[in-house]
Amino acid sequence: MIARVWWWLVVGRCAGVVHIVHVVVDDVGWGNVGFHGNSEVETPTLDGLARSGLELERLYAHKFCSPSRCALQTGFAPIHVNVENVDPSVRNPSDPEGGYQGIPVSMVGIGEKLREKGYRTHAVGKWDVGMATNKHHPRHRGFESWLGYWHHSNDYWSYEEGSCGSTSMRDLWEYNATHDGPAVREGYEDEVLRAEAVRLVQMHDPREPLFLLWAPHLTHAPLEVPREVERLFLSIDDVERRRMAAMVSLLDTEIGTLVAALQPSLWKDTLLVVHSDNGGEIIFAGSCGGSNWPLRGGKFSNFEGGIRVVGLVNGGALGRRGKFDGLVGVWDWYATYCAIAGADPGNATRDSTNLWPVLRMGGDAPRTELVIGDSSALGYNAQGQTLVGGLLWRNGTALYKLLLGAANKRYLIDQDVRAGPLFPNRSALAPQLYFRRCGRTAETGCLFDVIRDETEDNNIAPQRPDIFYAMLRRASEFRLYSPNRGDEDPMACARARAYGNYWGPWINLI
Ligand SMILES: *[C@@H]1O[C@H](CO)[C@@H](O)[C@H](O)[C@H]1NC(C)=O
Ligand SMILES: *[C@@H]1O[C@H](CO)[C@@H](O)[C@H](O)[C@H]1NC(C)=O
Ligand SMILES: *[C@@H]1O[C@H](CO)[C@@H](O)[C@H](O)[C@H]1NC(C)=O
Ligand SMILES: *[C@@H]1O[C@H](CO)[C@@H](O)[C@H](O)[C@H]1NC(C)=O
């Protein structure tokens, strides 16, 4: 008996199970949530989780989806894994390692790390880190099950995404112990996904550690939401803003449902992380309603509105509450979760910083520098040469931000604009028309202290050439990873037809 108590004190307590529930929401802008002052839509769940948990004040992501998600799953900064948002049906046959959309074949995903340490691992929702081969499949990335879609987005009702010839293809897949193929489901996509996330939580044996990666479609385009939810926002006359408000509200409700499902047995040992993959979209009229107020720019731009994202942590395993203003990259969760599980993060420590001691006990932020990624080709989604888009450097009470335009874009950075508090503010409907030149000299360069000047109004490059050149030198030291991801592979369509007009992997590498 005494021996058992002793064992519990020593091992039971220290090695207690920590469940990890990671929710990566899509395109939710800085200003879309109540706790950042949005006055149009209430987000009581997120506000409550932020208030009773830890608000991440300086969480940075890539300026668009796939690179952020690749960074999250591999622990590498986007410039070291992927900076492109190309279609998952591309292939470059001459490069069997990196010649596909998403995560290069041999990198080790966080699901694998946690699975190795006995976690039960499940993914639900958007994948967007590669589809081409069996090596890009969630199974190979360490997940026991997955229900979701491969692309950046699909239709919320029909699950359609793109086409082969004149036939629309659908994108919804389910993989588990007994099935691996197109998922036959019906209904609004996020209700299907939320139901699966809740089911997994309810089925889970609390004695085993759980890793759930839930990536809702909400609030990414298309702006589609059940009519009964939209009806609650009829007082908003602008249709984009109304649908966005409804989508944010629905997302908030769904996260509340998941938290309620965690409460009975898992919550006290859970680390819940919720964050966005990039800023809110404010540029494509008709398909966006994001708000990054008061930040400058949005999704597809390296101004703060594109990369400083909504983030919070909660759950019983969290040891500290309040606001955390330390610099964090979305790729830091990798080293953090490895530390929680006792897994070796391997060479991901090059980019990924372990936040667990800070989250558990408090203390200062371990990260002082964060590299911002870019893709130098023209156009928002275009494939191009990898480029360091800038650097953040924490120095004392300052957080310096260097922004670098690309030579083949004449050093221009787009979305140098702040929309009003309620997007769309008609004075800023076409922010892609607003450019700022960010060159390679202190006279033409862009440098901000985003703690004193979070709206990037005050360019201090001309006054601080010392800091500008020091950061420029540092930015040029990063080694870039930029494989040619290739072109659309006709075999992707051939295989999609064979799957009954559903997208899926089409290359078996083993
Ligand atoms: C696996 O997926 C199939 C297809 O959707 C489903 O019928 C089955 O119930 C699932 N099995 C488990 C164990 O979840
Ligand atoms: C990380 O280490 C693995 C195994 O040693 C190696 O194959 C891989 O190339 C390394 N990746 C990077 C990005 O350094
Ligand atoms: C920045 O850091 C250097 C030392 O690395 C220090 O000398 C300097 O005063 C700091 N500047 C600010 C504004 O914090
Ligand atoms: C749009 O936003 C700008 C900046 O916040 C503000 O000056 C302007 O009055 C707003 N215009 C409208 C129509 O709301």
C-alpha cells in the first residue's frame, strides 16, 4: 500500500496524462472576435476561454493557409517547409521528396511524434498539407483517423471543389480502422465535422492521452451558413458582413459544444489551443468579410493583419492565466507538444520553441526572433521562389518588424491599408490597390516597432538604420527550402474519377 502511494506521488503526478486538443480555425481575423473588440457579433465561448485562460497576444502565422498548417504539423518555419498555396493535385515527377503540395515526404509530423508516445491521435477537418501520395495521407502523418477534406476549401453543402473536365469533384474523405476512402455524408460541413470531433471526445478513454487536431472550415470562403443562423444577423445590411458574422457566431457555438463535451472527464487534464491560420480576408469582394481591425492589411499580406493571429490557450493542464505577450510562431506547438509527450522533436528545434514551461509555470517568452515567409511570384496564391518576407526581433520593450518586398514585385507589399472597424468599410474595398515599397536600404526600407505602433503607421527605418541593417543582414542568413512543386498531374483527375468523383491520393510511393 505504502509502495503504491509512493509510486503515485512520484510517477502518477509528474507523468499525468495531458490531453491535447488543438483547434485551428480558418481565416478568422484579428477583429472578428469579441475579445478583440468586435461589436457586431458576439463570441461568448471564445471570449470566455480567453478571459479564463491565456490570451496569446503575439502569435504569428504565415499569411495564408497551407504554409501555416505545414509549419504547425512539422515544427519548421514556413520558409523551411512550404510557402505556397498550390493545388494538392500538382506533382513534379523529378522530385519525389518535395515535388508535391504540402509537407515534403520524409518530414515527421506532430501526429507521428505523439502516436509514438502512446497518444490516441485523430484529425478532423481541413487537411491542406498534401494529398498526392500515401505518404501525405493522415495515416502516414501519425493519425489513427481523419474525416475531412484535402484542399484549401470546398463547398459547405455539396463538398464540391474544382472539377475534372466538365465534372465537379467532391472533397470529403474518411479514414479509420475499417474504411479509407470517400466519406458519404450529408449536411452542412461544419456540423458534420463538429459532430465527429465531439464523438471522438465522448468515445475517448480518459486514461489514455488524446491528441485531437480539429480544423473547422469556418470561417473560410465560400460565405455559406445555415439560413437559421444567418437570420439572426438580418440587421446587418451588407451580405458579406452578415454571413461572416453568422459564420463567426456558429464557429463560436461549435467550439462551445466541443468544450462542453470535454468537461465531464477530460477537461481537467486538457491543454486546449485555439488559433487562426492567418488573418481575415479583406480583398476578394463577394467572398470575404474578414476584419483585422485595428491592424493593417489581412490574409495574403505580411502586414500585421495578415500574420498576427487570434490565439488562446485554456484547459485544466494550463498553469498560467491572463495575457501572454511573448513572441510565438504557430510552429512552436510542435516542440511544445513533443515536450508534453516526452518525444524527441529532432531537428524541428531549429525553428520550433518549447512553450510548455511557460504555459505550465509562467515566466518569460523563450523566443526573441521569428522569420516571416513570403513567396515572390506575383499574385496572391502564385507559386514562386521562396523568400524571407521579413523578421520580427524582440529587443527589450521593443518588437521590431522588418518587412521585405520581393525584387520581382518591385519591392511592393500589398494591402498597405486599414479597413474600418466594420468591414467592408467602403473606403477600403480594394486594398490590393494599396502598395507600399519596402526596399533594401534604410531610405526605402520598412521597419516598425509593433509594440509601440501595432498599426504600422510609423516607419522607423530611416531613423534607425542600425537596426534596419542588422535585421536585413540577419534575414539574409536564413537558408531557404524551395522545391519545385510541379504542375497539375492528370492522374489526379483519373484517380478522382475512379473514386466516384472524389479527390484523394493517386500515387503509391511504397
Ligand atoms: C469508419 O468509417 C466508416 C465510413 O464512414 C463508418 O461507416 C465506420 O463506422 C467508421 N468506423 C469507425 C470505427 O469509426
Ligand atoms: C531532419 O532530420 C532528418 C533525419 O535525420 C533528415 O532526413 C531531414 O532531412 C532533416 N530535415 C531538415 C529540414 O533538416
Ligand atoms: C537592443 O539590444 C541591444 C543589445 O543586443 C541593446 O544594446 C539595445 O539597447 C537594445 N535596444 C532597444 C531599443 O531595446
Ligand atoms: C472607413 O474607415 C476609415 C478608417 O478607420 C474612417 O476614417 C472612415 O470614416 C470609414 N468610412 C466609413 C464609410 O465607414
